[in-house]
Amino acid sequence: MTAPRSSLPNSLVVLAAGGTGGHLFPAEALARALIRRGRPVALVTDKRGKAFPVDGVDTYRVRAGRLGGGLLAKARFAVDLGRGILEARRLLRRLAPGTVVGFGGYPSMPTMVAATSLKLPTLIHDQNAVLGRANKMLATRVGAIATSFDTVAGVPATDAAKIERTGNPVRPAVVAVRDLPYEAPGADGPIRLLIIGGSQGARILSRVVPDALKALPTDLKARLVVSQQVRPEDLEAVEAAYRGSGLAVETRRFFDDIPARLAAAQLVLARAGGSTTAELTVAGRPALLVPFAGAIADEQTANARVLVEHGAAWLLSEAEFTAERVSTLLAKLLNDGPALARAAEAARALGEPAAAERLADLVERLTKGDRP
């Protein structure tokens, strides 16, 4: 049944997001939740933004810079941000939204700064256990801060009252996996291992995992069914590394059926970005997590530690991620079905399948003038 159209004034919701899937996936989930409620939605991203996979959402692009590098790069960022803010102000005046929601990353900044300067109701959502750099810059300006974890580092003390934990919205197809029971490996039969590293894979996984899997005991190797996402530039080398190993391995540059692969996986080896940890917990799947060492605030380690503390995952830093260490740990985990089942149950208990609806509730309250 179609939800009734919202009677709220200025019911358009503008989402400001771009860059990686970590920022776009929750925006996509929120857009679907709002549209089910009859709320019109528009997306504002930067010039590099990809097509938004939600029907009925108009996409607009404004200029946005990228902070980093030397003085020249910072000056260029300031110029691009200033131009983007002017473009976003003109756009928002024309669209007259009821609420503007930012999902972090520099593509969101011009729109969110413009929205606050126009005194529009504003909200930022952060996917990680450490507030991202862009969101930290915006925290003092916006009306509300939605978080994915109970505790989020980096929120200015003066803005703590703005916080509301909604969880991190995930795609409906991933939420559906939650209803499919986890099947731990038995004494025989296949063992399904899913290896993912963000939208473009991870180089350290490409380099270490093939040697780690080849070093497993022969009987375990014979049962493994491996799906590994690989960076395009690493694909040929990874396929060569597996050749002649006798392992059943499927390698791809990108998996467009992650929900189905999550449903089948008995262990996931992955990075620990906000969207990844949210999908693992909503789906209820155990994981071996390898946080990205280059993250500015080490937010992936913070995300992973939350899962580890609740018994939902195991953690190896990049420094610890050697073929020998990984092979030893995988041999232990893949032969311990009860331990994997307990981790799957713990992951599921952490999941927030209603995060998109909770975030949509917050959006509607802000539109009506309520605050967290």
C-alpha cells in the first residue's frame, strides 16, 4: 500500500552526499524510506558524483574541493568550496527544501554550509565511531547529529546535545538477509569465504590472502569456496597467484550482488568502514576485519573494536596482516563452527535494521521544528 503523502510544509528533503559508497549507501537507504512516506527527495553531489540508484530522485551537482596537500592545494580547496557554497545557495533557494541532510565527505560541505547560512533545518549523519573531518567542521553549524554507534569520538562537547543515535542505514536488500539464518560450517561440506575491501577492493588483501589460503591444510583447502573482490589493477596478479592452487576461487573487480553473497557467507574478510560494519551486523555475519591504516582518524579501527568487544568479529591490523598470521587464524576459525555461530549471533544483536526509518523520523521532526 502506498504511504500517504506528507502534509508537512516544504516537504522536500535534500540529501548532500558523494564520494565513496560509505556516504552514498546510507543516503540511498534514507531516500527510499522517505519516498515510502510520500516525501520528495533530491540529491546534491559534486561534479564527480555518480548516478543515484533511486527512481524519482533528481540529482544536482555543485562544485566541491578536496582538502589535503600543501598551501596551494589548501588555497584551491578554499576557492572551490566558496564557489560551491554560492552554487548551493542558489540551488537551495530555488528548491526551498524542508530539511537538508549531509552524509559526510567533502562533496557534502558546500551544500551543508549553504543550508546553514540560509537557516534551513539541517542534520548530518556519520557512519563511523569517529566523526569524520567534514562532519566535524559542520557539527557546530547544524541542528542535529545522527550517529551510527553509541559512542562517537570527535563530537565537540558543546554539540553533544545535538546527538541522536539512529544507526547506519543499509540497503533494503541487505536488511532482507537478516531473515535468512546463518549456517555455520559443519564437519564436512563447503565453507564459503567472502573477501571484500570496499568498492575497489584493497591492495593488502590482494597481496596477502592468496598466499594465506594456499598455506591452509589440504583438507580445509578442498572445502573452501572463495569469492574475492580485487582492485582492477591487481586482478591479473591475483588470478596468477591462485592458478594451480586447487582452490575454488571467484575473483571480480566488483560484486553487484553483495546481499546474496553475504547471505551465503560463513565468514567475511573485509575492511571496517562504516557501511561494511553496518551491513555485517544487520545481516548477522561473522567477520575478520582489517582496518584501513591510512584512514585519517583511524576510524576503521574504532569501528572494528566495537564489533570485537561484542564478540561479533576478529581484528587484525595491517601490520599484523601477514600470510602466516592470516592462514593460522583462518585455519582456527573455519574449523570452529560454534565460534562462528556465536559471532554471527553477536553481530546480528548489534545490527540496526530500522536505522533508515529512525533517521527518517528524525528528518521529519526537524522539518516540524523539533530538535533531538
